[in-house]
Amino acid sequence: MPTHAWYVGYAPLDDPQIAVAVFIFNGGEGSLWAAPVACHVMAAYFRAGQYADPVVPAADAGAEGTTEVPETPTVCQSTVFNPTLPQTEAEIAAEEALFEQFQPTPIPVGPGN
């Protein structure tokens, strides 16, 4: 019999601002899939880790002619579910094109259906 992954949580502990319920059909163990998904949802809500606003390095920081982009820390440690946000215009356009391929097709509903 298949198992489903469940996880329910809220944050922050003392004064909750967000509640998240994750259900993954046939997802197996909740701690493997559902908990990391909930962590990423909460991190995105609070703009933490890889979901924080990008930091643009100052032009005069570092050696002349070099601009290093600091590495963005991850807040949700998961080996199986670790999405990254698109950062460049090309990455954003590629992601939007991918999503357009998977738009649901409306099913007409009428008296004969």
C-alpha cells in the first residue's frame, strides 16, 4: 500500500505569521519530502537563505575590475529537494517558457459531458 508524505508547521514559534501544510501523494516518508518542501515555503515567505533579495556587490569592493558575488547560504538542508531561484533574465525567461509548456488544458463542461 502506498504511503503519503505529510508535514504541518508554523513559524515563528512565539508569534506565528505563517502556517504550512504539505501533502505529497505517494510521497513516502514525510521527513524526506514533505518537511523540506515546508521548509522552503517558509524560507521563501521570510525571504531567508537562497530566497533573500540578491546582494549586489559594490563596484569599489575588492580588486580593480573584479566583482565577486557572495555565496548565498541555504537554510533548508535537504539532499533530495533543494530548488534554486533564477537570478538572470535568461534563467527567468527559460523558467517561464518551461511553465508555459505545462499549463493545464481546459476541459469543456456542458450538458453532454
